[in-house]
Amino acid sequence: MFQLLSKFWQYIKYFTNAKKIWRWPLQSGVLIFDACGQEILLEYVRPWNPEVLHVRNEFINVPVLLSSIFRDGKKSYAYIDCFIEKVRPKLVITFIDNNPDFYAISLRHPSVKTMFIQNGLRARILEGEKPAGTHGKVDYMMVFGSNIGNEYSKYIRGISVSMGSLKNNHHPKNNNKALGTIAFISQYRDIESIIVGGKVFTHKQYFQADKIVLENLERYADKNGRRIIIIPVYGVENPLWIKEKLFYSDLLGPDVSYRECCSGYYNTDIAEVVVGVASTLLYESIARGNKTAIFSLRGQLLDAKDHSYGWPGEYVDDGPFWTNHPNPENFKRIMDHLFEINDEQWHAELAEHSFDKVMTYDSSNGILKSILTKELGSMPNS
């Protein structure tokens, strides 16, 4: 009885906290599953006037909710199913690629096409070692590269399409470089602890890799007359910006420089060399053609193989522009190498090591546009 009352109370809180929509959803060829990231998706599907299915308690469609209450089975599935039946989309698309509820849609609605677009690096795909396809199905897995696509295919049925990063492809390149600059990509988070590979690590333990890299980076910059610039996570309008600045001041002193304006993509483009530990932007920087060093030390420091360079691909621990080892000699070798080679040599090196299998680059997202046209027809009024 207690569990039943507790569950009922959760439903009441869920309904009370969410904003209410009192009209039925409109019929549309496109349904966006999960409003998170919808801004960038709308750049490509807006001509088809998509509907949005909110799944994070921001909004509740009351007519859909009432219609779904008396359906059998999982209540969240009933709500999703009722929403889909009212919208009658040709395509359900999401920018959240690790929600298991999305993978179940195609199993219940085989006539509706589904597509997820990978939105960030993945250390793990899904929990549990299950045979291929038992986690669900999608029609299109739009992934960064073939390596991660192959990993997804171990768990989910569907066509894997290497398209790179949607956001990265969307932003045009800037070819003006500020010579002598090293841009460090921050991954700062205001957390007390984080779980990696089922183990709990403190903030200090998790960011030990960043501390090692920045200490080596500072020595290198001082010796070679380079300038370090931090590309921060938070903007100046965010309250966490102060904490992020304090974090780097503790490591590098009060005179550290920041790129407080413009997008992360622009800021990586204008640096002569980009450096980081492990972030989506770090890999996006390489895909954009920027000379970039990856010091993926967390894999070794935290005993987490899926935090090593290029996971889930199989790569040696020490490459020309990456290392998984906290070795000062590797640091100097990589930084010297990147400052010495020219752009032509850099691009040849990326091809030699098949970086496009890690993350490809598709300017203006032509691959995605072609699939949308295939599934939805020509854009209205085009």
C-alpha cells in the first residue's frame, strides 16, 4: 500500500509541476522527441512544422494524458503512443541518443521512421551486456563516426550513418589563426563527485587529469613563448562562471586568460593549437581541421578504458597527437609536433590514422538534409 501511495504521489507532483497544454497536438510529418536540443534540430526540420513531445516534465499535454490513462502497460509508453497517434508523423527524431524509451518506439510503431542524432561523446552506450537488437530499434543512427556506430549496433538495430556532429557541421569554419596561442578546452563542472565505470570519484580525483595537463602546458608555454587561453564551459552571465575562474586561477594563477565571447567552435578555429583531456568540442576541433592535442589521461588515472583516446575504436596509447599516459615526455613531443607541422601535413596525418572513423565532418549537414528529404519529401514551398 505504501508503494502504491508513493507512486500516486509522484504522479501528482509530476502533473502539478509541469506546465499544461490543453489542445491536442497538431498533425505533422515530423515529431521531435524530447525538447532538449530542439533549437538546432529546428534549423533543419522547421519547414515541416514539427510537433514537440516533451519528456522531462516541462509540459504535459492534458488531452493526451487523459486519453492515455486507461491504456495497459507502462504509463510513459502509453503517453508517448497516444501522442504519436495524434501527430501521425512520418519521422520521429531526437537529439538525445541515450534514452532507452526512444529505442522502443519503432517496435510499437513499425510504420513510423525513427532517427536519433548523437549529441556528445559516449563512454558507455547502454548498461548491460545484451545481444544485438535487444535494446530496441531505430531506422537511422546518425553518429559521429563508424567506430561509435559499430558500438551502437551491438545493442540497437538500425542503419548507422556517419555524419559527424550536428552542431559542429552547422557552424562555418574560421581560418584566421592567432599564432602562438594554445586554447585549452575546459570541462569544469561544479560537482562533489562523479561516477565513472561504476566507481565514485571526487572532484579532485576526476580533474586530476586536467591538473596534470595544465601544469605541463604552463611549463611548455613559458619555455616556448606561447600564450594559454582557456575556453570556458560557462559564460559570464552564468553564476558558475566565478567558480570556474577560481578553479583555473588555483591551477595557473590569477593572470590566466579566457575566451569569454563567441562560440566554442570559433574559439578553437582561431587558436594555433587546441588542447584538452576529453570533450566533444575537443574531437569536433580536430574534425574541423584544427591542430589539436588530446591528453586522454582519465582512462589510465581512473582505470576506465572507455575514457581513452578514440574509444570504442582500437588505438595505441601514444599517437602523434594523442596519449593516454601522464608522461611529460609525451606532452612535449606532441606539442612540439603540432607547432612544427603545417596544415597539409596535419590533414595527411588525420587521414593516415583514419580520424574520420572517430568523427567525420559534413559541412552544412548535407548528409542529414538528404535523408530528411528522402523520408519527408521536398521541403514545403521549396
